[in-house]
Amino acid sequence: MRMIDDTPVRAAIRAAIDAGDEQAIHVVAYCDGVPCIDVWDGLADPATGTPATADTLYNVYSVTKAVAATALHIQAERGVVDYDAPIADYWPEFAQNGKATATIRHALTHRAGVPLMPEGVTPELMCDSAWMANAIAAMEPLAPPGEKTLYQSMTFGWIIGEIVRRADPAGRDLNAFVQDEIAAPLGLRDLWIGIPDRVADRVAVMSNRNDNDPPPPAATLYARSMPHAVDLVPRVFARPDVQRACIAGVGGIFNARDEARFWAMLAGGGELDGVRLLSAERVAAFCSLRDNGDEPDPVMFGMPIPISIGGYWLGGHRVSHPRAIWHPGAGGSIGWADPAQNIAVAICHNRMFNARDPKDDPILPISKAVVAALGREWVA
């Protein structure tokens, strides 16, 4: 590990905790493929006073989507899938009810037309990958595939996960594929999309700062994409069955060290410590905005979401460079790769929030302190 002065990072973390905005935070950053910052503070379980440690695991919610997308890119790298092929070439049932033209690329970039969770979904049914895949395959698209952005808040995981499983000669689910093809080569022991029993006692206890906020109207596309019964909140995602299920879009439970190492591979153009998972050319292409990537998204109340052609988010005020690829998670979790400056950052925490304005985001000052400590620029 390269030694740098991480005092400002520690101060920013402690300020967020002392303000009551956070409970436990773990920040890990790489620069030029070398770990340079590894700082944690706070309580993994405030009720018992259990402190966070270097080995604490955290729910990262939609940051999981970046790992799922990368699994699919590895298959594309090997010629197992074709981005422009219909999803139905790999998953014939998906062609039902007007989705025959939906392609792999449409799924990656939230244009497959199926952003809504199935009617009647429960936590128990959400843990049943076969039920979810069948229900999503039977849906009618809200718009013809490829026509518009409809953010797949939760369905992304089952669509990408089922493609990976169907295309994999070994038929592995996404968690097994990630363990074998991403975690093992990079030496990651805690990048889980469905935890084993043996690590359950290391998962930080979540709380939700916005728990008393009024819910969005049930009829909105936003609410239907994340129904109350399976919403991205602790009462659902702290359940033992949910934590152990392969919920590939929002169910990731990571350690910050391993998440940062994952992003460092992408920041290094698909290679880290002599292990290459993706070609430099493929990763460079991820730093381009998808066609119509900034169009208003009806699922997200008309907010544009800058989706790259690789399915990651691209640039924006929460990351260090306009060409940084990243993904946020519900409640403020974040990780990113900045190939232009060859830095990678993972910030995991256990006190969720919904920042309506950048000045209310307790993670942003920490992110900026990290980039400054690395000696890199925060490029507007």
C-alpha cells in the first residue's frame, strides 16, 4: 500500500458521523493500480456498540449493477454473447408480448422496456430467481424495446443475471459467475451477490435517515419499479433470506476493499496486477454516453440518467471526472473508476439517506477529500 496523508479523509468521515448523518463508513481508494487509502470509522451496529472493522460488509444496493454489467462484458469479451443480439437468442421466453426485438445492449442501457417489478411480488418471491425470471419474461414492455430510457431499478438484475446464466456454458447463476470469473482472479473474498452463512455476522446493520419521508404515490412508475413490499430499505434487505439470494441488480453485499479493487481493474483499462479481465479498448468504450443517454427518464420522475454504453453511469457531480464510470446505490453508497486519472474509489456505509441537493450529501465531501489526498483533480 502506498502511504499518503489521509488525515483530511479521516476528518471528513468523522464529521459526517458526528453530525449524525452516518454511522459507519469505509473508504478505500486506488491510484495507478495501488491501494493508497483504506480508512474506516464508526459503528457497524449502533444498538450493541459494535465498531466497524476492516472486514465489515455493507449493503451497496445498485452499485451491484456495475458488477453484473461487468460479468456480461466478460462474456462478450469471450464471444459468448453479442451485444446486438436479441435477448431471446439466449433466453427464448423473453420474446413474449412484444419483447422479441429487445437486445443485450437494450438490457444493459435500461431500454428493454421492462422497468416494473411483477405484480404481487413479495420478499419471498423476489428470492426465487426462477419465479422472477419467468414473471419478467411474461411482461409486456411499457415502450417498444430501444425506444426510450426506462430505468430498470430492480429488474436490471434479473434480466442481466438470466442472460449471464443462460449464456454461460456451465449454467452458473450470477453470484457463482462473479465468484469464479471476477472475485477469484482479482483475489476478492467479499464481493457477494448472495452471501454465504459464514459471513452474515460481518454485515453492518443498516438504518435509514429518510425512513419517515412520505412514500411516492403508488401509481407512479418509480413506485412500481420498487414496490413497497420489496423496497430498497433495511426492513427488506436486512432479511436473512434476501441477503442470501442472488438479487443481481440491488442485492450486493461488499467489503469496501474488494469493491475498490474491482473498480481499480476498470480504472486500469480492464487489468490489475497482471490480471486482465477486459480489453483496454472495451473499457475505453464504456466511457462514452449511450445514444440518448441524457434523455428524461419517466421512471425517475423525468430525471436524465447519464448511462454509458456499457451500462455504468458516466460523469456527474458525484465523481471525479466527466468520463468516470460509476454506479450509485440506494441510500448513498457509491463506487467509481476514473480511467482518465487512473483512480478508483469505493465508499460503503450503513446509514442510508436521500440527498435532494448536493449540499445535503454527506458522502460528497468525503469523495472530494479522497481525490485531493490522492493528488488528483476534481474535474467539473
